[in-house]
Amino acid sequence: MARVLICDDSTFMRMMIKKLLQDMGHEIVAEGGDGKQGVQLYRQYKPDLVTMDITMPVMDGIQAVKHIHEEDPVARIIMVTAIGQRSIISEALKAGAAGFVIKPFDPEQVQETVNKVLAE
């Protein structure tokens, strides 16, 4: 079981990710609606895993990953991206993301990615 922070500007998306991760046995310690909140919540909760949307207001997910990795180089972050954003994924991985999942979610893909990132 991992302690997870979910960052997504869509309440519906956060709810879907939360249910999926809870069904896998993980604990959701916090939820943020933008990258800046995500960085602040990471500092506060020091979760085992973060799911980070790429497109968010205030600070996007890639900037948030950079900030988190400056403070904690071993932070485990999974990027959540829409199908049309594949080109941005390499930028996210360079910023320090450990993996990614594509919306709409395939629960098996999410579980596989989460397990892989947590095992690293």
C-alpha cells in the first residue's frame, strides 16, 4: 500500500483516479487542483507516489515535477495525460516523471504503471 497525492484540475478525474487507486489498496493522502498546490501538498505529506496531470492552471504538471524533483530527487511521479499530448510525455520524463498513464484510463494500465513505479 502506498500513500498517494493526486493532482488534477478536474474534480471528476481526481475522483476517478482516487477510486481506482483505493480499489488497488492505496491510501489517498491529499488532492490538489493545480501544480502549485501539488508542490505544496508534496512538501506537507511526503507521499510515496504522485499522479500529476500535465495541463493545469497556475503551474502545469511539468513545472510541478521539476519543483518536486529539485527538493526530492527520488520522488515517484506518474504523469496523467490525454491521448493528444504524447509529445509532451518525453518532456515530463526528462523533468523527472517515472511513468505515465493515458486518459481515458485502462485500469490494468494504471495498475501496471503504479506497481512498476513503486517497485523502482
